[in-house]
Amino acid sequence: MQATENTGYFNYKQAMEYMGVGSYNTLHRYIKLGLKVTATPFGFKIDKNDIDTFLAQYKK
């Protein structure tokens, strides 16, 4: 797994791998719960920091 060009942005597959998610359905549920996604002309990207922030809010 490698973030795109040192920017800290992942495509969906990379984000799923980073989060330990095995299903696109689960990723889309996280997005509906508030995980931020950046739409670019080249596809959707998810910032690593946004993933960390999103997961931290559910940490017990």
C-alpha cells in the first residue's frame, strides 16, 4: 500500500487496505457516516488524515 505521490491520498482500494476493510459496501457505509471523500477529475480520493480522524471518533 502506498499513498499517491506522497500526498497522503488514497484511492478506494488503498483506503480499504489501510483501514482493514474488505468490502466496498463497508467503505460506502463509512462515507455515509461522515468519512470525507475528495472528488477529482481522475476519481475519488480519501485523505489519510481524514481516515485517522474518522476512525478516532469511534475509538473506545
